[in-house]
Amino acid sequence: MDRKSERGDDKWRQLNTANSKEQPYHLKPQEGAQEQNSQKCHLQPPEGAQEQNSQQLATEITRALADTETNIPTTKPCRLPFAHDHHPSMNKVHNLIQKHWLLLTKAYPNITAFKNPPLMCLRRPQNIKDRVVRADMGHDSRTSTRTLTGLHRTGTFPCLSCMSCSNITKGNEVIHPRTGKSYPIRDFFTCETNFVVYIIKCPCGLLYAIRDRISGHKSTIRCEKTWLPLPAHFKEVKHNVSQLRYQIIEKVPRPKRGGNHIRLLKQRETYWIYTLDTLYPRGLNREIDWLI
């Protein structure tokens, strides 16, 4: 009986262990155990760790600020360029300018360009190669007009096919009405020639240097556009359009190596305004196009 009872007890134990594996018990936690676990999860940092973190943040912020300051472009002071050909004596000139530049800063304190000394800019002087070899071969002589005798004819002449021929002054030179000085015309020009500088003469003895077409100026006089200098003068003095006289003093050829043709024409117009002294009040030019 004892052996049978022991065998029964063993079978009973085996059945209990199998049931325990398939359906485990869900034990409830003890009172206060959940609070202890939450306290263990939220651990407080040790003493001094918070100070170390703040110091690291401070160092990182300072480094970032330093990087941004170095990357910010600094505005350079305004300095006037002093361009000149290179020469061994330029060091002496530089020292003299540096020594006496304070005179300008004290005399003109309101001009910001005089606060700092100029920037010395030296360019290469002209050598033998520049004097012997020419980069541009010059104006094409085949475009000039020659007479039947083969002589080169220069001056301003009417084309006999437009309305501006009646206002042209024939001749091979421009005579200044105030000074009496003559300026030769070195090519053959007609009313149809483009990209030229006109010299308009008023009966009062005033000159007007302009690059625009004469037909446009005649229409402004007829329409009495008094905000322009030429129509305003003709209306003030009570001149007629038929009294307008003009000559062509220079033609600006197209650059062979490319470039702004209109810009070159404006440069020559400015040159003749200063050469003939046609600025107001000694002339009829009120302003100058500074795009040169």
C-alpha cells in the first residue's frame, strides 16, 4: 500500500506542475512595492552632476558665439585708391602721403573718405612691347569717301535727301564763336552718318554738344518742350527752327574687339563738352551723362 500511495502522490505532483506551467499564477504586488519601484525608476543625479552639465552648456554656447563672430563679414574702412605707374621712388611718395594725411582729416572732418589714408595701387608701366606692338589696327580707311581726283575729302556736308540738310553748315572745321579757335574735322560726314557728336550753333553765339539725332531736336523745338535746354533757350530768345545750325565734329567707330559702343559715344560727347566749354551758362549743355 505504501508503494501505491507513493506512486499516486508522484502522479499528483506531476499533474500539478504541468498545470502550473500552462496557467501561471498572477500574484498581486504587496502594499508599498509599487511606490518603491517608481522611486527606483526616478533616480536623482549625484551631487555636483547638475553643475557640471551647466558648465558644459556654458562652454558650448561660448564656442558657438565665437564661431559666429568669426564668420560675420567685417566692413572694411573706406579708402581712396591712389593709382600710379610703378617706380622705385614710389616708396617716398607713399611715406609723404602717410605723413601729411592728417592735414586733410583735420581740414575736412565731415568727409568720411579722408579719415583713412589712401590705398596705394601700382600698375605696370609701359614697356617696349607696348610701344612697338598695337593691339588695335585702328579705323578702316576703306570706309572714307574720296573724290574723283583721289584726294581725301574731310568736313560736314549735306546728303541732299533729308529735312536736316537745310540746317547744316558745310566746312572742314568747327570755329568756336566765343573764342575764335578752330577745331578741324578729320573725316567725311553727312546727315546720314551714325554714332557721331553734333555741335549745334545758336545765333546768340552759344554751342550745344550732343550725340542725339538733329531731327529729334528740331521736333522738340517745334513742340516747345521747355524742360529741355535747347527748346527752352529757343523759346526764351524767340529763335526759329530755321536758325538752327549744326556740324558733325567726330564719328565714334565700332570697336573691333567688342565693347559698349554707346558708352564710347558718351565718353566722346563728354570730352567735347569740356573741350568746347559748352556747359551752362557759357553754353547750352545743362548736365553731363556720367556713365563713362
